[in-house]
Amino acid sequence: MSSQNKLIFLPLGGAGEIGMNMYLYGYGLAGKERFIMVDLGVTFPAMDGTPGVDLIMADPAYIEARLDRLDAIFITHAHEDHIGALGLLYPKLAVPVYARPFTAAVARAKMEDRGQDPWVVQVVESYPKQIEAGPFKVSYLPLAHSIPEAAGLIIDTPAGRIVHTGDFKLDKDPIVGEAYDPALFAEVAQGGIKALVCDSTNVFSPEAGRSESTLNSNITKLISDASGMMVATTFASNVARLKTLAQAGVDAGRSVCVLGRSMQRMMAYAHSTEVLGDFPPLIELEDAQTVPRENLMLIVTGSQGEGRAASAQLARGKYLGLTMQEGDTFLFSSKTIPGNEVSVGRIVNSFSEMGVKVIDDTSGMYHVSGHANRPDLEEVHDIFKPQILIPMHGEHRHLREHMELAQSKGIASIIAPNGAMIDLTGKKPKLIEHIETNRLYLDGNQLIGAFDGVVLERIRMATRGLVALSIIIEEDEVIGVWAEAMGLPDTLGTQTSLNELIELAVEKELQSAKRKLLNSDDEMDRLVTRIVNRICKDAVGKKPVSQVMINRLVAD
Amino acid sequence: MSSQNKLIFLPLGGAGEIGMNMYLYGYGLAGKERFIMVDLGVTFPAMDGTPGVDLIMADPAYIEARLDRLDAIFITHAHEDHIGALGLLYPKLAVPVYARPFTAAVARAKMEDRGQDPWVVQVVESYPKQIEAGPFKVSYLPLAHSIPEAAGLIIDTPAGRIVHTGDFKLDKDPIVGEAYDPALFAEVAQGGIKALVCDSTNVFSPEAGRSESTLNSNITKLISDASGMMVATTFASNVARLKTLAQAGVDAGRSVCVLGRSMQRMMAYAHSTEVLGDFPPLIELEDAQTVPRENLMLIVTGSQGEGRAASAQLARGKYLGLTMQEGDTFLFSSKTIPGNEVSVGRIVNSFSEMGVKVIDDTSGMYHVSGHANRPDLEEVHDIFKPQILIPMHGEHRHLREHMELAQSKGIASIIAPNGAMIDLTGKKPKLIEHIETNRLYLDGNQLIGAFDGVVLERIRMATRGLVALSIIIEEDEVIGVWAEAMGLPDTLGTQTSLNELIELAVEKELQSAKRKLLNSDDEMDRLVTRIVNRICKDAVGKKPVSQVMINRLVAD
């Protein structure tokens, strides 16, 4: 082992995938490094792969095993993929948590939701103010993104300065929050940047990003041209967009009402932390119900087609007494996240059935991304001139593209997917070792490992169906066999043909089975499972999951 | 009831959705119409909504109940969403089936796959040849699409001529099959068109469609510039694209090998029905394994990320002894169908991890759609000048857009989603009544109704887990309770804490329960289910599905 202090970077989640961000920085002698953690996010489950799971997050096992060497957690911004696991994983980590005011307000609520002390989350001032954590000095660099008070982290270490961008875009007029200031970036870069750990989400977007401020006139015109009720949706946490939409509504002469719990909550955080500035006047639901629809604009939750959100409820019929009808307009001021196309499509079609005009982001006029596009990334590379660039926040293909972009400009770069421990000490990044990483699932109220088999068992029942069998044995004799098929064709009555087929076959084979077999639960289980598979494959073409319960009666 | 003969159109599937096309045309007195059916397609299941299901199709119940009045089935082309249910539903219908040669070759194989007589499928010649079926005379109009020998149907009825386009594009140089011929269209239109029932898939695509023939030079350049092995994928049935890709490979000086069972099969149908024309030379797998990778091009299955196809296998490591490596190029000469983004993304990221360069359709240079875009649809409207336009083949939003496009040109139009019986007799289309439509699932070897509850039961087990209980009662006394939780946290050992918790609680409550309750299976079931819900909600935060099996021992 080296006797030199090393500066290391280790992503535990969010690298090679979009979601559940969790990064470690370490500094010190090998095996004695002090660590800080950046972000504790979640990703969302799907029927395909994680049915019934509530949330997915990176497993912090690596740092749990070295907990005495973790000094602090820094949260870059309040999106779920950066903060969503805080309340759930905090009990395992229990070190100070830092965040800017808006983010801290969300973080504290997350802590309370999970029964944790909200006040361990400490509010920080931004750059040039520094927080010391072991060998690290960390400063929050305000950056524009699709949520208030996003920030990069300027991490000063004995081996040099790191800029960890978090999620960001370059926006000189972001409507909410600090504008992009190239001079400030240049000041941060002055002493030289050891490593830029940088958002890669939009590396495939060839045009420079557009400012939030470019949207107002397009949206105002859209609303002015609309005849019926106007309804718009966006991400609840995109408070700047809420402001853009509300302002456009007011500019078009409409009364504006914001609906949906998560939007209300985000607005409340934004108000309490005073990030909103002058927000256009809103009306309450009761008043909205009396405004003529051609004078009304609703801003609602559910841009991703979430089944319980306001947009889906409006698409199904009614939300809080409000309904949409022919001639109304619905605007998706958002992009559809890959994987949500079908649920968003369902809403669009429902609105189409009602005669509601649906406008989406196809034209590029009603939504701007919260991430830096390729030319913006290049601008940031050029200002910071880092020795090393580590692409972050992207699927593997994004990381690769970003690495190649950096290398094309002579910046040393490496792809660091989850578990890749990278040594940043030298001029070039080096892969030291690969750490096994895992995912945790919040399933009901339990945290389980992705490989525990619980969810796999559910997937097997979902695709193959189930046969439960209760077998009663008394003194080496089978006296009862009961089969109940679930989720198999022809099995929905209380006593049906498939159940009977299975019972008859199992009874027959067990009655002719050797006593030795009847005495072994394992052997009986295997035999009965084989019989169930054979009967079901033949009768319905599927081999179900079997649950064999062997009850042995013993004489008193 | 009217005493007049009516011409009616009734979609049973594929209208208001993309997939499982099934349309009826009827002519005659109300209640005595003679019918023909057009297409019998499937749509594909997903974990989200239809876990474990093999195929989904429209339920032909309406026409089954009037089977003596169905005269024939006409298949427009061999895509699964138009032909996939033929072998499965034929036994319910059993009338002559017509198709062009290539389509018939596929149709016959579908029939054989399901144990049906392939020779009921009759090969037809195309326009001006007519097939008589009751009051209908049907002629096949060759149209370009992304499969050989697609065709529209010219349906002559006593009430006028209908053109049912099927899926089509306008392509004056389609590489395989007949070129678009406006003069032929004009000839068909000469006597006047009563109704145009028209593909709506690409009504939102604003630019005129491009010809298949525009791709060769782009793809040839891409291949020439590639250094390592070149691999391309597209839909197996897109035989023209196979030819384009193979020709580009040969033009770039490579040996070309086609891999993947479904592609081999489609090539065989194409060869046997002589639709291919001069196909570039191909090499066999054994030879491909000896060609230097920079001289090799593979054309493989799996453009939609299908887990078992060649592309996914290459992404996971190896396919038929071939592997991809850094410096190779993989081309998606295809579009990703909504809903498949995640599975396609998985492959792209795996290739990125290997260092394989992935090219997709983003640039529009390597793929053209098989459907008519908006200006092409307008061209068709203008040539046919139909009295009525019925938008077909699209989600509801596509149908609406197409209807509005037609109306904007003074063509009478109506949206006819599944189950809408439309009267085409008069100058304007009229909704006569709404027929209940349903879906059938192929589940294993059984056809079940979508609302039978089988799949719902599987979804419930997938999201909530299951507790199976075996309870033994002897002479009004509970002598044994056995609980087995499946797919729930903390339940994977053979005897675990959750199972014990449930068993203890159930035993305790049953022992103190009234004799009357113990004598009723239903009451016991309800009580036990309540106990299971309470214990599990408390212990793991989920209310599972319960399967309670009550075994009553009776004295001999």
C-alpha cells in the first residue's frame, strides 16, 4: 500500500444510470481516508423489474462499514434523485447534513416523514462561505437548474480543488434564483481545478441550452389563443416554471390556480425560504370554481402521467370538482422521462377523447431543460480548465460521450460507474479498485436488498401464477390434498377443474409413493412441485410457482 | 329499424390504440348485414398491466355471435398487429382467408403454429383482380410499407367504393415491391370513393416521408467510416431494409451475414415468394466467424431491445460465438416503439460499457418510417377525394388529428374508436351504436378474457405479496396453523419471524373464536385475512393477498 495521501472519488449510485445519486469523496492514506458523502437520492420502481417496491436507493454499505471515517453529508439540491433517501438512510449514517435553505426545508420534511430529527440538517450559506469536514472544505456554488437553489460543490482538499457540479444548466435569466455568472466561475477556477465532476445528462443535445426566460412570451401567446379552460402541468419542484406559467397566465388575462399536493408543498417551501421573489397573484380553488373557464388557468401536478396526480384525475374525469371539456387546452410544460411514455400517452389519449387540445414539448417552445447541453458543458470545461474531468449523472452512454468530449480537448478523463474507486491525486485519474455496489428497496416499511429474492419471488408469481397446496399426512398416510391455483386460467371459482386435476394427480402419486418419500418434506415438496408443473403445463401451458404445505398429524 | 340496406364499419381492435387490428365491414338490412373482416392482429403484453401474458388480441365476440353472416377474412399485410391472431382465432371464425403471396406464406405458418390447416389461406392476385364475398367485391391495391406486399383493400359495395389503406407509405422507390403510382390511385378513384379508411400513425409528422432508397448512401458511408465490426438491426419483417443494409454493407466492401431466427424466417418467406429481386450476396455464420471484423457486417434481430434477440445477446456478451468489442459499431436502423425505450436503452448502455459506438435514428439518416406522414396523407386525400374519411390505426389523439385534417378540407369525418359502429351509407358518417369490445389474452395455452380476473390476481400478488395459510380443524378445535409468506420481506427462510407472527396471531384469535365462526369457512376466511393484513401491515407495511385453506378432519 502506498504511504501517500490519496484523493479518491467513489460513486455508489447515479453513475451509469440516471437516478439515486450517492457519491463519496475520500482523502488520506489508503485504508484511513476521511470521507464526505454527496447526495442521497432515490429512483422509482416499475412493474417491470420492481413490482410493489416503493422506492429504490443505492446501498451505502461501503461507507457504513467505515462509518467512523464519514464526516458529513452534503446535499446539492432537492430533487428526489438527490435527496429522496435522506430520511430512510440517515439512521445508518448519522453525520451532519448540509444544504442551502430551500433544499434544507425539503430535507427536513424528508427527515420528519421518516421519524428522524429534522434539525440535523444544517442550512449553509453559499460561496465563498466554507464548511469544514475532515480534510475537506466545502462551499456551495449556486447554479441554475429546474429547482430552486441547486448548487455545485467547491470541494477544497489538500490535493487540490474539486468542482462537483450536481445538476445544472447555464441560465443568465433563470426567473428564480441566481443567474449564471461566468466571472464567478472564473474566480472559482483561479487557483486551478484539480477535477471537475460534471453533469452529463444532456451531452447528446447539440444546441446551447435556452433560458427559462425565453418561455414566457410563447406560453402567453398560447394561453391568449386558447378559447376554453387552460391547464398546464410541469414538475412540482420546478418552481421557476410555476412562476413562468403563472405569469404567462396572468399576462394573458387569466386567473391562475395551482392544484395538486406536491405543488402546494413545493410552493410552501419556496415561500418559507423566500426564493420566489414577486410571484404573480393566485386564486384559491373555491374561487377557481366560479371563474368562467375561458378566464381560468390551472397549473397542476402529474407531468409524467402519475396515476394519482391531478392531470391523470382530470383525464379520468374530475379533480376537486373541476372537469375538462371540448375546447379546453392542456399543456405539458415538461419532457417525458424515458419509461413514462405509455402513462403520459394514456392521459393524452383520454384528453383527445374529451376533445381537449393537448400541447406537448415537441415544438420546443414551452419547455426548457434543466441540464447543460453539449455547448454549455464545453463552456464550463473552458472556464474551469480542470486537470481531470469525471462525467457524472448519466447512463453509461452519456458518461462515455462526455469523457470523449473532454478528452478531445486534452482534459484527462475516465468513466467512473457505480463502484469505481478513482484516484484523483495524480495528473491522470486512475481506477484503484472496484467496490461491489447494491441497491436497497423500500418495500412497505422495510429496507431490503435488491438481491434478497423477495421481489424476484413476486415477479415469478406475476408471470407464472401460483398453486398453494395443503397436504395432510397421518401416520404415513395421505389423508387430504387441497390445491388452490391463483392467477392461472380456469381457477377463479372456489372449486374448479384445474384445482381438481392437481389434487387428483397429487393424491394418486402420493398414495403409490414409498413410505421413505412420505417421511421427507423435501422429497415430497419436490415430487409435488413436479406434479403441479406437469399438470399445469399440460392444462394451461404454464409452470406455476408452487407452495407446498405438508401438515403431519401426530397422535396425542 | 330502417328498411334500407346499410353500409357499416365497425372496428373491434386497433382504433384508438396502435396494435391488434380487427375491422368489420357490413352491408345489408339492419340485423341482417353480411360481413367481411379485415385483419386479425395482436398487441404485445408488458409487466405493467399484463404480466405473464403471451399475446393480446381483440375479442371477436360480436362477429362470433353472427358467424353465419361472416363471409371472409382479408389480411392486408404480415405485421403481427395485423396477422398475429390468425392461427389463434381462426377456430372461432372458420371462413376463407385471403392474402397476397408473401402475407399468405406468413399466414400459413401462423396457422400451422397453432395446429390449423394452412391451406384455408388463399393467395390473391392484386388489383384489378376482385374477390367476391357476399355483397362485397374486394381487390388488393399494392402499397409500400415496412414489410413486403402490404396492400390497401378496394372494397366495392352496392353503396359505393371503400378504400381501406391498411398501413402504408408513399414511396416511389421502395427497394422491395411496387412503387407508389399516383396514376393508379387516380384510376381507382375514378368512379368516386365513398369512404377512405386511412392509416393515421404519422399524422403528427409534418414533413413528407422519405423513400427507402434515400438510405443506401448514408448507411454505406457510415459503414465505410467504421473501423471494427459493423452490426445493424432493424425489424425482422422489414425485408426492404434488410436489402438496403446488406447492399450498403457490400457497397462498403464488407461480407454480410444475417443472424437471428425471425430474420432468417422472413428472408425464407421472401425468397419463396420471390419478392426480393436481386439480393446482395450473404455469407453463412461459419464463414462470418473467419472474416476479419473490419471486413464483416452483421444484420441482426432485436431492434426493440427484446431480451432474447441477437442484439440483446451481443450486448450481454456473445451470440452464436460472435462478440462485440471496443471500436465496433452498432446501428439501430429502426425507431424505438413507445414503451420499449428502457429495454433499448439497456442495450445501448451495455454497448457503451464495451466501447461499442452506437448509432440510432436521432439524425434521421439511417431509418425511414413505413407510414405516410401528414403531407402524404393529404396527397392521398387529394387523389381519392373521398366523401367520408375514417381515420384508422392510431391512438385517439392520432385519429382526432387526422379527422380534423380531413374536415379542414371539407371531407366528412368521424372518429371511430373500437366498438363504434359507423353508418357509411349517407353523405356523412353516423355513429349508429356502440358495441362492447374486449380483449383476449393468450396465457400459456389458454385464451382468457381481459376481465376474467386471472391477470389481476397475478398483479395483486406481484405488488402485495402472498400469504398462504393451511389451517387444520378437528372436531371444532384448531389443531394446526401454518403460514407461508411469499414475496414479502423477511420471509425467505423456511421458518421465519413473519410466518411465526402470523401463525401465533391466527392461533390465538381462532382459539378464542366462537364455535359458530369456526364452523363457517367464509367467516374464518374473512377473520384470518383480517389478521394477516393487520400483522403484515404492522410488521412489513404491506397487506398481502391471502390464500386460506381450511382443512377439516372428520372422524372415520
